[in-house]
Amino acid sequence: NDARNAPVQGRRTAVRPDYRLDGGLGGTDIFSGGIGANLAKAGDRAVSVEQLDRRLEAYLRNAQQQGSDIVTREDAVGAGVVDQLFGLEASRTANLGYASATGAEASVKGVTNSLREIEAFQSELTGEFDLETYRNRLARAQLSPAQFEEDLRDDLTLDILGEAAAGA
């Protein structure tokens, strides 16, 4: 294990700056050591190869729909998009690790209430949350309900942190 593959360690945050494009975003063979198969870790939160890969896939789907020149993984690497996504995920993970350590996380009730308010998941007839619409929309976006709800909880948690920082 050479120094190039070693994670950069902070107080409670570790970031592995090296990853490669190999079908997916990397392989676990180059990710050994204190943060395991993760690209970044803060407290009990981590950025996995799979998580970054999911973000890249979502980015590429959106880019293709908008007619962008960045349509392949190689295009994204060449344009620095993968580095930007990694930076965003590492920052997000650091903030979520802090939130977890301080207990400033969104509640299940908060997630449920927010989920029910998302217009895209409401029935056109009743205007109420519709489970079938919810499942269909997530399937089209290639997301599982668990992934979406975790992302929503994380977004709400980051909102809590932002409000706390603004009020300080």
C-alpha cells in the first residue's frame, strides 16, 4: 500500500482523493485502509463508490435530456464533472457526519411529511400523496424508495444545519 493510495486523514474525516473510471467509478481493490471501500468518510457517514456512481448516472441522464455535450462517463471525467460530484459528496458527507454526531438529524416524521408534500407524488385527482405514483416516478428515475427517502432525510438534515448556522 503506497502513500498515493493512502487516505487523507483529518480529525474525524477521511478522504481518499484517488479513484478511477473502470466500468463504474472504481474497484474496491484500490480502496483499502482506514476508510474501507469508501471514497470519503466523516463520523458514521461515508461516500461509497456506488453512491458516487449513482450521482454520476443521474447527472448524465439529466445532461442527455438537456442536450449537453457531456453524455458519457469519459466526457464527465474529461470535463471535471466527476471531481466536482466527488467534492460535493465529500462536503455533504462531512456535514452529515457532523449532524449525526450532534443529533441534528431530520426525524422520520419530518421525512414522511415532506414526502407527502412533493407535488410529483400527488394524485392528479385528489391532490393527495399517491403511493403508486410515488413508486412509478422513482422507478423511472432508477431510484428505490429507500434511496430516495435517505436522500430526502439527508436534504432535510442539511436544511436543519443551515438554519442553525443562519440563526447563530
